[in-house]
Amino acid sequence: MENQITIPKSSLDFLLQLKSNNNKPWFETNKPTYLNELNHIENFAGALLQELSKTDVLETASGKKSVYRIYRDIRFSKDKTPFKTFWGGSYTRATAARRGGYYFHLEQGNSFLAGGFWGPNAADLKRIRTEFGHDPESMKKILNSKSFIDTFGTLQGEQLKTAPKGFDVNHEAIDLLRYKQFLVMKRFTDDEVLSPHFLEQALETFKNMRPFFDYMSEILTTDINGASVL
């Protein structure tokens, strides 16, 4: 791999300090430190974007564009602390034909890479369930593959407690039909995040999402007969 950019320990340490001093006066005093650490995260995000773009088509313009603002939206939240205490960002797959998205979350003791479908709308959810009800084996083959299990373990996401409307509770694919979200996640230790190999590991993790993304994209861009709806 041509990129060897790493996450410095100082970038995680800054978040711990911020967590203990989550207020605007402290942040303004330490803003130069924040901007320096943000630059490290943006450089890493840019390197990951460059590598990932070799195997997928993304509309995210740059590492800088991928990183989320550290300022929290507290308008409708009971938690009024003004700043996030993690580095987060995402990459969006390009065009309506490519569904799913990549997400990274870096925080001491709680770092992970994830992807999938956080809040499918009613039409998408119905289409997914219809497909799973008709042909559960194609998705099960992906979820039971060695690369998926070794990387992500199992499919994650909120589930119904019973069968969705229109499906029997004893349906052979009831384990899939109950999902309301379709998420995959891999957690990393602090040592892994700070390792010179983390960029390579992150890229491999995102690559291993592709069979899942590609099949879900096929479902969501066709009707039950397999005809394109784009």
C-alpha cells in the first residue's frame, strides 16, 4: 500500500481531555490543538478514501469532507454538552445504483468501522423483506461466508419482536425478516487504531462489506421480477 498514514496517540488523548472539559471556554483555549489533531484525522480519512476509491465509486470529495463536525446539535437533545467526544466520518457510494455507506468512529476504548442501512424508508424495507421472503438463501450465503463471519460476526441492527406484517412467524427466513436495520460492524482496540497497519486493516474491513452492499444494491434497484427501477 502506497499510503502509510497513521492515527497518532495524541488524537485519541485529545478526545479524553475534551470529554473531561466539554465546554466552550476550554475548547476555544485549546482550539489550536484541536485543529492539529483534526488535520491528522483528515489526512488519515483522505488516505483511506484514496485507497477505497480504487475498488469502489464514491461521491465523497475528500478526507476533509468525510469527517463530521465536532460540534453537537443540541437543539433537541437532553445532553447539552457542546462537543462530540469522538472522531467520526463517512464515505457515500456514488449514484443511485450503489447503495450503502461506509462509516468510521474513532474513540479511545470504542473505535469501530461500520456500514449498511441505518434507517431504510418504508418502501425500501418492504422491498428488502419481500426479497428475503422470496429468496433468503442469497443473503444467507453472504452472511455465512468466511470473510463476513471473520470480519463482522453477524448482521446487526434493530429488530421486530415478532413477524412483520404480511409474513408468518414460522417463515423460514424470519430471522432476516425481523430486521428493521441492516448493519455490519468491526471493532478495533486502541493498539490496532494506533498501529501502522490500521489503514490497511480499515481498507480490508470496508472491502469485506462489498458483497453485502452489492447484493442489497441489486435488491433496492430492481423490482421483485429483477427489472431495474432506476
